[in-house]
Amino acid sequence: MSHFAAVVGVPGDPILGLLDAYRADPNPAKLDLGVGVYKDASGLTPIPRAVKLAERRLVDGETTKTYIGGHGAPEFGERLQQLVLGADSTLLRDGLAGATQTPGGTGALRLAGEFIARNLPGRGIWLSDPTWPIHEPLFAACGLRVEHYPYVGADNRLDVDAMLDALQRVPAGDVVLLHACCHNPTGFDLAPRDWKRVLEVVKARELLPLLDFAYQGFGDGLVEDAWAVRLFAAELPELLITSSCSKNFGLYRERTGALLLRAESSAKLADVRSQLALLARGLWSTPPSHGAAVVAEILGDAELRALWSAELDDMRRRVANLRSGLVEALRPHGLTERFAHVAQQRGMFSYTGLTAAQVARLRDEFSVYLVGSGRASVAGMSEERLDYLAGAIARVCE
């Protein structure tokens, strides 16, 4: 008897598969614009100096490896909430918000999905079209009904009116996932006036927002990127926020994140947090400690925090310069206007507008790797290679 005889293989992750193809490509001119990690000018995903300094302190001062509890390290949760909601947040002062530490932002999303499925039965969750590819299978695995609202139109432009029109028809009580900043995969973000319009629909339809906040600091700044999160937290009695420290702290493989919760009373906050701890116990028992300890150390020390903030500013500026640099490099090819949106987008990704056939040609003829949808990881570009990339794009656009 073979216990595994009926088990069949499934396709691998398309983005990670793209990385395998890139690594196997012998072309020295190859470019990886597929995997969503920050890279510096040398193509390395660096460890921020603030992180290294914090780690040294922790190694010298750590006295135990015991568990840190179902909600994670308290100092991590407290300081991350201040980063997201503001140090002067009345919600924190009044005990209306809490944080549950998770293995990365993905863990926070899974915990949110399990909470919705177990405690808010019958609720569907609405995702932007397009959205991060993991969103749909993750929430479907929780047993949730997954629906979509339009976000980018056929002209590869943000379509706020279509988004609002769809949200106005969402069943009352359903959950709507909103990218707080640096929309993945498109790079198109809502303007403040658009966020206010979305908020009014959320209120009118009595929807529960889940704000996915994976890129704080990569759009316009730490405070600026939190604007929509803080607006919703101030205006709504209930809110879920998933926060990730992967990108802004460079802690990708340390899996550091949290599910933040805003409740209408401290008593209800305690009720919901008890459910989150119960769910987390069955998912990962207790979260990993190291990354959270690093974040808490940095956010709790004025010198380390200033250094980290400056390093994050440098990363954000570099990505913005790559965006504008690519658009400028396309000028001799007469494509500046066609790709002007690349410089207007925010964050690590760009919905370029390239077709699947053009993406395939970029890979096969020029060893430029990006996702078939045309999404490019801007942080994978190189200042020295922008002319090469622009020339390759021009050829496939002929």
C-alpha cells in the first residue's frame, strides 16, 4: 500500500520559478525585476546598519531563549503600534488598540483570515483587481468567500470611480482589503481625497476594512504613508491592520510582522485578542523572537531609530530615482509619455503596462525577468543598466 500514491504535484510559485530561471541564465547582462525585495546599487539586499547594531546589542545582552507569548513581545507590539498609529495616538492612550505579533505580514494576513472565518461567519472578503497574488489563495484557504473590486482599468490607470462603484454594492458587513500604501502589484496609490471617498462608502455599507500595510516608509515617508491608516483608525470603531517589518527593516527571512486591531471598547479589544491568541496557538504556537527584538531595540533607542529612519529614506529615494531614471532613459526611444506613470507610482513595484508577449520577449531576447502581468520590481533595477533596460523595452514595444 502506498500512502502517497494519490498525491500529485502542483505548479511551483511563479515568482520563485522566475528566480530559478534567472539564476540559470548565463547572460552577464541579465536583470531580475521579478522578486519583490529591495536591492542596492550592487544588487544586494542589504542588512541596514541599524539592524546590525541592534543585533550586536541583543547578542551581548540576551539571557534566555524562552517563549515570548501568544501575542509576542510586549515592547515590540507597543512600539510598532506607535509607528503605525502615531506615538500620540488617543487609541493607544485609551486602550482601544492592540497588536498580535506574527511570522511576517503574511502571517498577519492569515491570522486575520482565520479570525474572520471563525468569528464573523458568512462574511466575504473583497480584494483589489489586481492584488498581491498570495492574497486570494491565502484567504480562500481560510474558507472565506473571495470577491474582487476593480482598481486599474484597461488603460493601465487607477480607476477610483470604478472602485467606488463596486464597493457601494458590497454586501453590508463584508470585509474589504485595502493596500495602505505602495499598492502591490501596481504601484498606484489612492490620493487623500480618494481615501476619504472610500471611507465614506465603508461607513455607509458598514464594511470592515483590513488595511494591508507592508511598505511603510517606501512611499512618501513613515508618517505620510500611515495617513490613510490613521484616518480610518480615527473615524471607524473597528479596524484590522496587517503590518510587516520585512521591507522597511530589511528583516525578510526573520518573519517579523503583526496584526493590529482597533476596537470600540477596551473590553471588546480584550475579547478579540483572546480569540487571536487562540487562533495563533493553532497556527504557530508562539511567534519567532529575533526580528521582533531587533525592531523593538531600534524603535526604543533614539540613536538607532534616527539611523534606521535615514537608511529607509535612502532606500525610498533610490527607488524613486530609478523610476524617474527609467522614464528619462526611455526618452530617446519616444516612450516617455507612454511610461510616464512609472515615475508617478509609489513603492517597490510598477505595473508597466507591458503585455505577456512583450514580457516573454524581454526574458528570451534580453534576459530581463519580470512577472507575466507586466509587474516589475523597480528595486531590482540598476542605475548603470537603465539605458540597457530602456533599449530592451523599446525593442519589444516596436
